[in-house]
Amino acid sequence: MKHNLDTQLLVCFLEKQGEFISGGALAKKFDISRVSIWSHLEKLRKEGFEFDAVQNRGYSLASVPDVLQGSLLKAYLQRCDCAMPVFFHEVVDSTNTEAERQIAAGLDVPFAVVAKKMTAGRGRLGRSWQSDNPGSLYLTFGFKPRLAPQAMQCFSLWMGINFCRFIKNYTGLAVSIKWPNDIVIQGKKIAGMLAEARIDADYTRDMIFGVGININGPLARFPKELQDKATTLEVESGHPFPINHFAARFIQCGYHAYQAFVENPNPPELFDLWNEYDFLRGKSVTATTRTDAFSGTVSGIDENGHLLLDLGDGSVKKLSAADVSLSSSYQA
């Protein structure tokens, strides 16, 4: 993946971890003048970076922006050896829609689209997605798994539990997955996922996989009707996270999870991991489909990723798609 000079400069500073680098050394490394180096650093300053400059020592990176910034995100991605191209947008209608456009234009896969803000974000069942929080990550992967449709039935669940594991390891927070596509902390949503695929008779031609995750920011940034239903990692932990570093590692996690699934669409650890992170297991819920509503106790998922709902009369309902809400006794 090619990187612009701003990204390459930031990689150098990140590698030095606060140590000084002379303007001459940077000029020699990139075969440009010291004046050009100074010009690029001034440009980065205007974008929220701070550099210390000391005569006869050079420059050091003092601080980075606390919002998503394309060059810094790509510098972190380069540092963690993510081989997948990532396209950053300040504003886009929808990262899913942009990924669809790129696939239609013949862009090689896998790739990822990241946006700082979406004007027409969409969620599951065509719902709109609140997508103007500067502390959130809006991300879509473009894939061509070339697997039979039946082999892809657990793919979203697999991605979800890998993201749960990553978030837990990165933040120390106790996260769970709420079937089929939400990541929650104590029942409050921090992330949602949306997979959309074009399927031929015997294989999945291509897929876009969108994720939105609330990393930093107070609850006041959400509409009032969401403030008791959603949260951010900052709110739950009590401190903000370095959003560009987090985003790069999160993207790397998604890339590796996809690669692992394509190599083995029946990951042996899937069900153990699901049981570890399953938010609904053992809870009384109401599951609403397009035609019916069922009440019962969740007992897990089956080999196809269907929700298993014990109806209390000795029968178990298998659901491939439904909106699931907790019964009143389990509401916070």
C-alpha cells in the first residue's frame, strides 16, 4: 500500500517514540529539501499535531489529534503491517455505499473505507445510523470471500466475537455480543455491524461489512432517546482512548478475522468464544420477526448461527433473523 509523505513522516516520528530527528536526516531519507520538511510539518500542525523543535537536535512529535486523521491512521496501519488498503474520507454519504461503489468499479479486495462523518449512514433493516460523533469510527470492509452462501452463515457472528475479544484486550472492559449484530457493555450498545452480500447460485460473489463503534465522547453527544441505550468506551472506562491507534488495530483485527474465516469457514473456537461473549444466553427475551413475536429464554446459537429460543413448553424456536428485546425483569 502506497503512503503519502505526511504518513511516512509520521511513521518516522512514531518509531522514534518522542526522540528528536534532525531536519537534515529527514530531508536525506525522503530526498527532499529541509524547507519541504518544514512545510510538511507546518501542514501537520494545522491538522492538530504538535512538534517540539530544538536547534541542533531537530523535531520530535509532542502530541497527535484526538479525532480521526487520515495520515496518522495510515501511519499506525503501516506500523502494524496491515496489508489491506484503507481509504479515509472526512465526509461520505455512507461507508457501505462507498465500498459498494469501489467494488463496482473493480477495486481489488480486501479493502476498507473509513469516514470521520457520514451523512446517510444506514443500519440493519434499512434503519438510519447516528453517524456524526467525532469520537466514533465508521468503517466498512470490502470482501470477496468466494465461499458458498451456507458457509457464510456464521461470518457476522465470527467477526463480532473477534471484535469483542479485541475491545476487551485493548480496553479491559467487559464487552458482550447481542445476537445478531450489536456489541454491548452491560446492555448498552457501543457498536453495530451490518453485512450485505451479492450471492450467486453457489458462491458469495462479494460482501460489504460495515461497523460503527463509539470510542470517545460523552453521552450528551447522542440524541436524548439514545442516551440510556448507547454508550462509549470513554464513558465506560472513565478515560478517552487514542482513536487513531485504536482504529488501526481494530481494522487489523477485522482483516485477520476475515482471513482466518476464509481459510476455515468452521472455526473450531467459534462456539466457545460465542458462549464467552454471549449477552443474551439465559435471559428471557421477546424475539420479533416480520410476521410473529416469540417469548422465551435464550439457550445459545446452533451450527448455522441461528438463535435458539426455549419457548417454555418443551419446544425450541430457531431464528435466523429477529429483533430481540429483553423481558422487563432483565431491563436495567
